[in-house]
Amino acid sequence: MTFFQNVSYVDLAIIVAMVAATLVSLAVLRNVLKTKGRDFNDDSALAERFRRDAPYELLQEVLRPSAHT
């Protein structure tokens, strides 16, 4: 008798799901380890556009919310 003759379809599906979850976890871990310590790429044009277009009029509502909200 082989291993697969003694395993039901549910057990086999669980094994396949566990292997898939392990492979995904290893891929995520590899990506985290590959990119650790890397500096963030600053985009000065994006920062300037945010400074120019930011909704500063809403900042006052965040700092002092109105009583009827």
C-alpha cells in the first residue's frame, strides 16, 4: 500500500493547502529580508504636489471638531 491509498481527499486537500501556505509565507519572508534596511525613495515632485493640493481647510476641523458632529 502506498501513502496516497490511505489518505482521504480531505486530508490530501489539507496537506496541499498547508504546503501552499508555507510557500506563500516563505515568499513573503524572502521579500521582507530582501528589502530590510532599504531607504524609502523620496519623490520631491510628489511631496510638492501634496503640499500644494492638500486640503488644509479640513485641518481645522480635525484639530477642533465642531460640537454638532
